[in-house]
Amino acid sequence: MKEVREKTNPAAQRLFEEKGDALFAYCLTILKNPASAEDAAQEAFLRLIRNGADPDRDLAPLLFTIARNICLNERKRLTVRHRAVLPQPTATTENPQKRAMAARISARVRAEIDRLPIRQREVSLLTFESGFTLSEASEILGISPGTAASHKARALKTLRAELEHDYKEWMRDVD
């Protein structure tokens, strides 16, 4: 993404600094391949810059919409799907057992998120990980805010049901 940083105006540079990592994570979730995700994120920034989007507008939803379209087109093109290499969580403690537990929890939650239907997964990742509002997520996905809210509610219900047993075990391990 070095090329993007070198050729941007200040507004695009700020957007890159604020949303670059979240955009890469979003692309990675869709493509399941770090190299393809980085290419898609970089291409999204380049298209945004080339098209001269209005700098007075919040460009993040437009950027994620461009990235989503690039990723979906890439997924259609690919015949082999790759497993994502997910970053490990950063532990906030020096206790090795707590760090190990945090890594297990993160991996388990990520696995369940990856099993959600695509729309529920996209809304969840855009709102939880990338920090978009439901309204912004609905704009990115081209759906109504009510539909986005329904997808998020279904995702939360599924995640709660799938992770409830694990949560009880984790809490028992903490004591």
C-alpha cells in the first residue's frame, strides 16, 4: 500500500491512515487470502483517488463499497478458496495463560463469524470491527438500514447461541 501513500492528497491520506487496516481486514474476510486482500484494498484506494471523489464528503462508506465490489468480483474469478491467515490478538496482560486464553477466544469467535451467512458476516464486520454505523454499513452493502439491522440481529443471535457454552467454560477457567 506504499504506492497509495505516496500519491494521495491530505484527505485521502487521512482516510488511509484511519481505515487502511480495517479495509484490509474487511477484504481479508471476503477473500480469505492476505495477498489478494491487500491487492483489493490498494485497488479500492487507487480507484477512489483516480475518480476524484468529493473530499468534503465522508469517503469511508464509498471506499468500502468499492472494496466490496472488487472483492466480490475477485471471488467470482477465483476457483480455489484459501483459508485466511488471521492476525493474533494483542494481549493486554503479561500472564501467558491469559494471553493463550485470549488467543483461543479470538480464534473461536472469528471461526463463528466466518461461518455466518455472507450478509450477516459483512454487516457484523463493518459495524463491530470497522466501526461503521448501521446506516453506513447499509450504504456500503447497498441495502436498507432496516435490512442491515436485521442481519446484525440475526448474526448476534447466532453468535450468542454458538458461543454460549464456550463462554461458560472460559469464565470457569478464569476463576
